[in-house]
Amino acid sequence: MVRRIDVTGTAGVRLAAWEFADPPKGRGETDRAPGVLLLHGLMGRASHWAPTARWLAERHRAVALDQRGHGRSERPADGAFTREAYVADAAAAVEQLGLAPAVVVGHSMGALTAWQLAAERPDLVQALVVCDMRASALGAASQREWEDWFRSWPVPFATLADVRKWFGEDDPWVERPNPARGEFFAEVMAERADGWRPVFSRRQMLRSRATWVHDAHWDSLAQVTCPTLVVRGLDGELGRAEAQEMVRVLPRGHYAEVADAGHLVHYDQPDAWRAVVEPFLEGVLTAGPTA
């Protein structure tokens, strides 16, 4: 089952949330399935979480959100793509979907949104999983690199096979062939009259990124009081030293890394991803929301 649920974000932006499996049955209001909100990264979409959501749904109510400007959610031409807007949207999703206190699982930019939400609204968040997101500032040079990278995309792509090949093999940012990366980007393309183009605006993605790439986010991380698992891919963007420092800064931090995974940890190595996340969630939810 795939079910879309409409959510109203801040300033009335229309957001699409998705359940990819039936939630657990037979629970009453006082013993309902614990809620999980899944937040994708920049350029991602809710469907990237589908395999994770399906195994989570064995024991939880798991909902993935298309964040503003992504997937099937609204892409307001003059809308806000600020940190405040993304965090307010996530809070609206937790509240409107009845997930609180939720476990929030975020990848990359979605992980930053997750921990900022937990810092600002601890009443809404029971536990966090932070996947391959740095707390340190990346700087202006990084933003310029992204601008150049976006300009290098050979859009429109003639076929989805061309999408998979370019992002999985030919993209200058790819150090070695990565079929999972090709599949990841194939999911965020839509067929137009002239070929395949991204479902998002690259200009809006740069606007979104510009609101967090220049700043460090250690202060908000330190304000997260709930149990938090920091997960990195061995070949991802979050280095081991920084990840371990994030765990130290977190009042209740835990650490895990996934071998043979790059930045797209949950997509590169779904079984290994489950193997580190599932025990953490079991421990958190067995102990209860105040643990």
C-alpha cells in the first residue's frame, strides 16, 4: 500500500506525506504504534525512504515527507526556503499526522532539520537518527562548487538509462561507478516534452542550501536532549572524527558507521543501515519517551 496524506506547511505550503505500508494493527489509542517521521536530504524525495518505511511499518507508523520544493510537495516560486520554514514544516507534519512524540529519521539536510526540530520542539520528538550530516560550516567555496556542478548536468536527459549512467558513472563527482547513486537520481526525474528533467528547481535547491551551508550547527545539536544515533557512511561526507565529536556534544548521543556506504547510506547499503538503526529504535522505544 502507498498512501498520500496532505499536510499544510508553514505559510500554507502544500506538502505531500507518504505511507508505504500499512501501520501495525490492533493497538488502541493508549498503545498506538510509535510514530516515525522520515526526512530526505536536499534533492531527495519521500520515495527514497520506501524500503526503510516498509520495515519500520512492522512495528511503527512510519511516514515519509516530501519537503517543500521536493517530490510532490509544492514548489512556491516566491516561497521561503529557510531553515525556519523547513523546521516549521516538519513540526506541522508531526502534529497533523498525530505522530508525537515521534522518532525523526533524517538524511543529510533532512537530518539537520530533524535535530533543529528536536532542539526547538522537544515535546514533538522522542528520538533522532541523524544520517551523514555535518554540524560544521561548509563555506562559500562549497556553495560555488554546487553551482558549478548543477551547471554541468547534461539536461535534458534522453532516457532514464542516461540519467542512471551519468549520475552513477559519468558525473565528475563520482570517484568510482555507483549504481545506487544512479538509481537515486532516476527517482527524482520526470519526463517532459524534451526529455527527462529533475522534479525540483536547481535554483531553489541552491537557495535552500545557502541558508545552512555557511553556518555551523553545533549549538542546536547540543540542545537536543533526546537519544540520538549519528550514522555515517564509511565513504560518506561526514568524517569519523566529526561524527564522534557530534556524539560527544549530544547529551545522549550514540554512534554507528556503515561500511561500503557513501553519502546515501540508507540507499547504498539498506540491510546494513537497518542493522544499525533497528536496535537503536528498539532500545529507545522499549525504554519509553522519557528515557
